Amino acid sequence: MKNVLALSLLLPVLALAEAAPKKKAAASMPEGFHELQIGEAAPDFELIGIDEEKHRLKDYADAELLMIAFLSNHCPTSQAVEGRIKKLVKDFKGRGLRVVAINPNDPAALRPDELGYSKYNDSFPEMKRHAKEQDFNFPYLFDGETQKTALAYGCLATPHVMIFNKERRLRYQGRLDDSRYADESTVTSPDARNAIEALLAGNPVPVAVTKPHGCSTKWLGKRDVVTADNDKWEKGEVVVELIDAKGIAALRRNDTAKVRLFNVWATWCGPCVKEFPELVATSRKFGLRDFEFISISMDDPAMIADVKAFLEKHNAIVPEKLKPGLKEEGRKGNAYVFNEANTDALVQALDPEWPGPIPHTLVVAPGGEVIYRHNGIVDGDELRGKILEFMGRFYRPEK
């Protein structure tokens, strides 16, 4: 009798213990977040697609299986799986599978440095451009304005995949597969594909729940984080040092793992002033990657205080990721004033192909290979596109 009583007292405690992790996870999510469970019905939705048409759950009623894939423009993991999702659509064409992608993110909840793997933010117009460039062969819908669908489905990240049977009951949810890389040869567990094959064959799903991996959903409430990040940049201090041709040559060799963007400018140069915001935007965009913006002023060294004031006004501060590396190199910052009379020495040290006028921009890879050079005002999109082309849209396995 004592054992029965003890067990009856223990069972509620065990039940609470099992429920605790789910409650804790839900507590960190926005109000209305529902973690969809296996067997639950697919929540209805009405979302605008990149085709400018409204899409509803019932529009896909004829499909044997419906895969909802929460994707985004900006996330490297999401971008990495795009090719495999397109392949799924092709491989299962005519076999009853429909795939619908939904972007759950609020574009205003993304910091600039969270866009370092993508040309685009997660806005609806940019979804159109991204999908066209990547040749999506499935609908791509936008939920970032209200996020009602992401909340109803319990979208934790991009990518997050959910597969529903003919009755639109959830039969699989989690990752697409076990690789965060674009190379399909790195996949060892194609979980979503296995689930689709099993369901179409009338068999149980081998593994019904896995953990999605990728970039967390950018909820509307994260806008405060973006505001705080902007405030930090606006209040940041810039350290400016004098540098000679020898010092510039050492930086130009780039004996680091970073891509380096050099810009030669002056406070009295109108085109330099005009283009500077694009350079700072580039620095912020790649602030979480191995990237560094180095400015070299041609102002009179006696005007170093004016250079500092200009750079701080334009928020040309050093991203936090770079600071430990700068310390190891014995550098205080990434802003310099050239302190020699002979500018030919600067040209030879930085870029012998530089015709002489400023502004002049040079981007070099680790080891010093030139990725991009331009004399005159840069086109910011072109500059960032060249850098992204070299650095890549997604993670790469170590060689």
C-alpha cells in the first residue's frame, strides 16, 4: 500500500518534470507560439506569395503529402539547403508531394551583421529577387508582417521542415537533413526525404522528430535588439593612427584569414565623403565574418582630430569580432592617416595599378590576391556583391 501511495505521489512530479522543458522553451517564445506536435492538424494560413497571389492551405488539398519549409533569404543554412529542396521537388514530381516555403522573419528584426551571408534582407521585395536568382521551383510565401503562421506552426528556425499526410496531420518535423553545407555529399541522414518515401509507401516514418538547425526565427519583438545595436554603433569611438608606406605594405600583404577592404580618402574630398556611408554599411554587413575595413586618410597628419571626428560621425567603428585580432597584431584600430610626403610610396605599397586620384578602393583576399579594385565612387551593391561572391553564401566544410 505504501508503494502504491508513493507511486501515486511521484507520478505528478514526473509528469511536471517531462513537461518542464517544453514550458521553458515556450516561455522564451512570443505570445501565441505553439509547438506543433506529431498528429496535430496543419493550421490554416493565408499568405502572399512572390507570385503576388494569396496562398491558403486548402489550395494544396489535392496533394498526398504537403511539406511546409520555413526558409529565409539571409540565413546561410537556409541558403545551403535550397538546392536539396529543389531536388526534392523534381525527384517527387508526379508522386503526390507539394512543397511550400514560408519566410517567417520580420526584416526589421535583423541586424546588419546578420546579413553577411546574403545579398538580401528578408523583405518581400527581396524575397522575389532571391527566389528568381536561385530559380525556386516551389511557392515562396511571406509571413514576416504578422508572423501568425510561424507562431501557429511553431517555427523555431530557418530552415524548419514539417511534413503533413493527406489528412493534413503532422507526420514529420525538424531538419531537412543533417548537413548545414550546400554540398549534398555531406548529408548522411536525409531525414525529410526518408519521411516522404515512407509516407508515400504507406509505412511509418522512421524518425518523426528531429531538431531543426539554422538561424533562429526573427520575431517582431527583436526590433529592440536592432535599435540597441544601432545605438552602439552611433556612440562608438574610433582610434586613428599615423601610418607610413612600410606599414601599409604590411597590411596589404594580408597575412591573416580576413578579407581586407582598403579605402584611401580625405575629409576634403567630395566623392570620398559621398561614398563613405557605403563603406561603413559594408563593414557592418560583414561584421560577423572574417572581414576588415581599413581606411587610409590623405589628410594632413596635423588634422588627425578632424579625421577622427569624421569617422565617428559616420560610425566607422571596429566590429567586436575584430578587436581580439587587432590586439594580437599590435594594432589599436583600423583607421589611419598617411604621414609621408611622397604619395608614390603609398601607391606602390597599396596598389601599383591605382592611377592616383582618390577615392580609391581595393579588396584583397588572405595572402593579398586582389578581389576588387575601383577608382572613384564605389557602387555599394557591386562592392558587397564581389565580396560575397568570394566569401560565399553558406558555410563551407574545412578542407
